Amino acid sequence: MESPMEVDQLVWNYGRKGEPPIQVLWIGHHTVILRQSKRTSYEAPFLYLLFGSVRAILFDTGATRDPARFPLRETVDDLMASWLSSHPHAEPYELIVAHTHAHGDHVAGDAQFHDRAHTTIVPHSPEDVAKFFGLTSWPEGRALFDLGGRILTVFPIPGHQKASIAVYDPDTEFLLTGDTVYPGRLYVQDSEAFRQSLERLSAFVDAVPISRVMGCHIEMTRTAGRDFPIGATYQPREAPLPMTSRDLKEVAQAAKESLNKRGVHRRDRFIIYQGQPMGALLVHAVRLLLSRVTSPERS
């Protein structure tokens, strides 16, 4: 079971032939990071499963609905059975299925949990998310959510998507940031909301110990400022998933500098997309085609 330090050096599955549809990594005894294979979806999102003494919570359900291609429910059930074998529970053990935000590559697997006993699926709208977590001043404020001896801090961070949230876990000192901060292309839906959310995040990381900032994708290579083409299903030499408080503050500064400036704003560890600049998207289409010709997938 890896420690947070070892996560920095981990090579995640990145679309190699024969890799499983879901890669599983335990962090200590109570936290699991899962990654959907790029062979089932080029999005290859990361998911987070956190255990408490009363309930577990799964953040995000991936980009694929079909359990035959993406056996998320089966995987989560196995992980929960493994955890419960070491942590017996007299009462039914609850699972919460929540989301860092409501885009399709983060909610597609919800359907696999619809008939699961003792399971609550949090709906996707900002109003429903606010109601479930007790966020009474959306998009301001914070709320505490108790898993049983493990109290998470949840707060709104709209801008990438209206229902986006961040989650702080004091056990790992991870800050989960969804698609708002990660080593990749940060797509901005609402420029001012994005700036304000990053400002609040920046203030938050000054107030609590942060070991890692954990997003939901890797789209950057190990070359500074260089991303993989949009749609790539094979990504050798990916940048590390974990980011730092310093990285987050750089995103906050870039959000401020790029406010309402449509286009691509490139930094070493991330790229901000304000709007959908057609020229940049065309370049990605050409890059993707060339990558498939010159760098075929290998075993």
C-alpha cells in the first residue's frame, strides 16, 4: 500500500495493450485511487474512494456506462468487501456516490449503482449538491461531511462546471480538485467564477496542511508546457498526477491574468483554455492524427 510520497513517482496505466480497465492504488488502509484505462475512454479519469468507520464515499464514476467494458461497481464492491474484512461493521455499511462535477466523463458510471443496497447517489445539479452536503451559501462557504472518524471539508468551486466542488481530506491531507486543478487542460466555462473559485482555493491551502493537490486527469507530458493531443488513447511519459499548493497558486494567478481573454494560456504544468478556440482545437486534431501514425500503441 503506497504512501502519498510514492504516488509522485507512480507510473499509471496509460493505454498499453493488455492493461486492465481500472487501475487500483491503495493509499494507506483507508483511501483508494482508481484510474479508468485510456483503452476504454481517452478521458481516463481518476476516481477516489474514501473509507470512514460509518460510511464510504466514492467521488466520480468514470466515463463509461457499460459494466462489461468498465466494471466499476464490481471493483468498488470488491474493494469495500476487502476493507470490511479488516474493519467489521455490525450495521449495513453505507456507500455515497458523489461527484467532483457533473460532466459526462465523471458521472457515466452512476447507472451501475442504481440498484445497489445501502447506496446514495448524489444528483448532479448545484442545488442538489448544495443540499446534500449542507452548503447553504453556494458558491461561498464550506461544509463538513463525516464518514465516521474522518471529516471531509467540501466547498463549491464553479467555473469549470456549475456543480464543481473541492474536497479536503485531513487523513491524507489531499485536496481533491476535480477538473479545476490538474496536470492538463483546464477548460473554463465561466471566467469570473473560475477566478473566484481559484482565489478561495488559494486562501484555503494557506490555512491547512496540504500534502498533494489531486485532480481527475493527466494530459501533460513530462516536458514542461507540452500536453498530449486531445483524444489521445496512448500517453507514455505522462506528468505526475499530484500537484502542489504552489501549483494551485500558479493556476489562481493564471486565472486572474487570463480573465475573459479567450484563447490558450500555457504554463509548465497546466494549460488554461478560456472558451473553445477553434484554431487550437484544429491543431490538436492534426497532432492526434500524427501521433497515431508515428507512435502506434505498444504492448
